[in-house]
Amino acid sequence: MSDMINNILIVEDDVVFCKMLTRFLIKNGYSVSDAQSAKGAYSLLEGASFDLAILDYRLPDESGIAILKRIKTKDPETKVILITRFSNDEVAEEARQAGADAFVSKPIDPKELMLQIKTM
């Protein structure tokens, strides 16, 4: 586990995938909070700081980019991985410009994600 990353926020509207990813990261020693919407994410962000946020690009109430911008405004040191099923160069560039540290396409290989986290 990275010395820098201990506390992770996951924002993913696919409940099954979100819970699977949460369990996987907890099993690997991380403290994880999760939300299925931007509204839920903002509630969690009010009460806690996170070392890493894993954000879905498309959410029912707001984009992952909007959450990313709010996170970076609150704490520029927070690392952000944006995940999406709708990967293209335009989305990746938008994510980079908003401050994403990494961009991962779905379906996500948990081992690949773990490598991303460990190298942050």
C-alpha cells in the first residue's frame, strides 16, 4: 500500500461494481467510503478528507468532472482517478485539464487499478 494513500473515496452509480471495488480495496488495507451519486459524494467530502478519489465520469446527477473540480478546489493534493465506460481522447483530455491524475477505462482490472494507486 502506498504510504501516501490510505483513505479512498469511490463515487460510482453501478452499486454492484461500487461495492465490489470497495471490498477489494478494503481487503488490500485501504479505508474506503463510497457514494452512488454526486450528492452523496459531496456529503462525504464535507466531513472528511481523502487521499484518493475514484470517480465515475457519468453519474445520474452530475459528471465526475464536476466532482473532480470541487475536490481539487478543496484539496489540490487529493489524487483523482476518473473511470468511464465511454472512453475517448476528448473525455481523457477534459479529465486531464480538470486535474485528474489518471484516467481508466471500464471494465476495470482490479490488479491494474491497484498498480495505478501504488504508483501515485
